[in-house]
Amino acid sequence: MSHDVRALRPDELRAAHTLFSATIHRGPLPDDTWSRSSATYSPGRTLGVHEDGRLVATATSFPSELAVPGGVVLPMAAVTRVGVRPDRTRRGLLSAMMRAQLDDVAARGEAVATLRASEAVIYGRFGYGIATRGRSVRVDASRPAPLRPDAPIEGTVRLVERQDATGVLRKVHESVALRRVGGMTRPETWWWSSLERRIVAGDHVLAAVHTGRDGDDGFAVAFPLDVPDGGLQVTDLHAADVTATAGLWRFLLDVDLVAEVRADLRPVDEPLELLLAVPRACSVTALADETWLRLVDVPAALAAREYGAAEPVLLAVHDPMLERNAGVYRVAHGIAEPVGPLGGPVRPELECTAAALAMAYLGDRAPSELVATGWWQANDPAAVPRADAAFATAGLPWCGTFF
């Protein structure tokens, strides 16, 4: 069954937002809230499907940038607010929208797309793969001197006034986010949705900035947590290095009348336990997917990132949804390039789908892990350690921006 997917007009965006809100079991926005929220829609990037004159499916994105291994920053589409009316699911509407959106992203010159999946079974079939993960932590702050006395300490932490928080934190984020593989830029409207609207609503917020020898190099945002003896929920924490990380966590754990501090989707390799005087004061309560990545232009994305020193690896990529990406790629001497079509004279040593390639692209998963679990196929097992060396990164990727 064919579906007519088209870009929505500005006067149709409120209906799109109401439809999406209903799919996540929320009501429509009141007029005063919509007047601000409407600005979070980027012009021309919201798609919809109509049946009998009524909107039944929608998806949107906003432009962003992604830091990939080696320091290159790629233009990226951040996909969000995807929804299909409950009585129109399983009819191909979502597939039609995802295909149209990927074509639109490609036409804009954005080599990659990313999203946060509400359900883990949906987006793999559209070529998205889990590219970064995060862990949720709970830290007992009731113990004296939560951090080790010899943990890194340099610089200062200051509170930011409520009225200044958005402007100050946005500037710090811009300076540190793309230093880490997987980091992304945030549009100005992100800050309204995630922070400023809560400040305007009167919520109590702790916004703190760490200043090191070269200036501001990290920040944290936390809100009160309703637990016995008081607590804090950290909603945003970015730091340029371990010293800034230690300074911010020291500040959060030393706040008076706080018995515990919680934070979700923190970097898997954040060395929090190593900073604590009592490592078991930190409990990991969950490990979950964070970034779902789609390589929209596989040749461009593969060519953009840096690779470790390794003998050549021939990798076949299968992409039924975007056939232009399918082919055999040669990864060697720090670069990657297409060398032939699938089924051609160049025999691949390894094979994977676009979704499985995304899992290794930023360095979250090693090719050997993916081969062992069936995500990649090894036609020549000797190529697996070479692929591990090529795709290896110094640390695990992490984004830290929810949308």
C-alpha cells in the first residue's frame, strides 16, 4: 500500500505535535506553551501522512553535528517526535515516513542521523543501530567525604543564577561536547525544552560550572529528588576531562541535606567509582541504549572517521533501504574507501548490515564482539583482529543529549 508522505506546512505543526503527544500518552499543549514549543520545529523538516484529510503519522528532525573518531564533525539529522496514530499502526506508514526522511536527510547533505528509541524493536529495520550506551547510577551522599582525598582536584565550581543558566551552560556545552566521540551540538530551542521551561515554571534548579586552568570546562544541572532525607537528580553533566568530572561530582555530593544523588545515561566509562572514598557507595541501577545511529551516506561516513593502524580489511555493507550504500569497502592505513559492488570481483572478508556497522562506527562495540554474536559475518576469521585494530578508539563514545 502506498502512502503519500509530505513536508507539513507551519500551520500543521500543532496537529503534528498533538498527534505525537498522544502516541506517548500525553495531552495537547495549552496555547501559551505551544507558542514557545512551536519554535522547536525546524522549518521544512517535519513530515506527515494524511488519510481522509486527517494527519495519521508524523516525524521530524533538527540539524545537528556529530563528533566521530579522529576529531571530524559530521552534519547530522537528529530525529525525534516520531508517531503513528494507534488505529493506523502496522500498515506501512512508519516505513514510508522513515524512507522519505532518510531521502530528505541525504538531500540535505547530512551523512548521519540519530535518534533516541522509545522501543528497541522498531528502528533496526530502518538501518539504525545502537552506537552509544549509558548507565544509570545512584550514589550514597550520606557518607562523610564522599570523594577520595587524593582524587583529582583543580579549579573551582560556582553556582549560576537561574536567569543566567541557559546562556552560561549553552556556552560551556559548545566548548566541550564535541571533544568526545559521540558528542553532538544542541540547537538553542533544546535549552528551552529541557531546562528553561522548568526554570520559568518555578522549579528549583542547581546549575553549576567548573572552571579549570583554561576557563570553564564543565557543568552540571540537578533538580530536587523526592526521597527520604533529600536527594538530587542530575539531568545534565558534561566535563572536558576527569578533573572537571571530579570537581562537579564533589560539588553535587557535598550539597547539604542530600542523602543520595542519581543520574541517568552517564558514560559507561565514567570513572565515578574510582573517585569515591567508598566505591560501593555508587550503585549502577541500569545499563541502556543511548544513541541510535544511522549512516545515511556510508561512503562519506566511513571516509570521515579515523582508523587505527591495521592491515587492509575488506568489509561488505548491506543496506536494503538505501541501496546506494551497499558495496565492498577497504579499510586500510587509516582510511576507508569503496572498492566494488556486492557480488562483484572483490570478495569481502567481513560482512554486515548498515545497522550493525553503526554499532562499531563510533567505537562502542568491537567487530569481534559483533562477529561472535552474529551481527557481523566473518568470511575470513583472520580479518577479525585486523578489524578490531582498525575500528578501535581510545575511549567509549557518549552523547549526553536527550531529545
